[in-house]
Amino acid sequence: MKIAYGTDIGEGDHTMEFALLIANGMKPLDAVLAATRNAADLLGRADKVGSIQPGRFADIVAVTADPIARPEALRHVTFVMKGGVVYRSEGHPTVLE
């Protein structure tokens, strides 16, 4: 069964869903794919979002640790790009150059 990451908590910590998925048996890589590729596919938008490649919307987040080895790193996003515009860049000054 394909699972897509999602939450309806409104304001607050949306990253808690990763911990819940993993605590209930999902592998960290599968949790990341649920939030990216699977969600895009289930929304019928896989041709525009869900992966990083030419021709796609440039919506990217970055963390300072490997989220597969340390999934808790997903709770500490240090870089956010949406539509090719950088909205947040902590500790990565060269990214903006």
C-alpha cells in the first residue's frame, strides 16, 4: 500500500509525522518518500513535484544530518527553497551566492 505523508494539525510542528510513521514500523527512507514522491504521485502532481530534477518546482528543504541515519534531524530544517527562492538559510551563507 502506498502511504503519503500528511497532517492536519494546522499551526505547529508538522515534522512529528515522521516520528509517528517510523515508530509504527516505517523505515526512515520510506517516511521521506511518503512526504515527497508518494505524496506527489497520490496528488496527481508527480510530473511537477516530489523529486529534484530539471523542469520541476524548486521546493527543497535541507537538514544538517543524514535524515535516513538520524530521522530526528528532520525536526531541524536549516534551509528552505520554494519556487527557486531561498526563504531560510541558517549556517549556509554560500548557498545564497
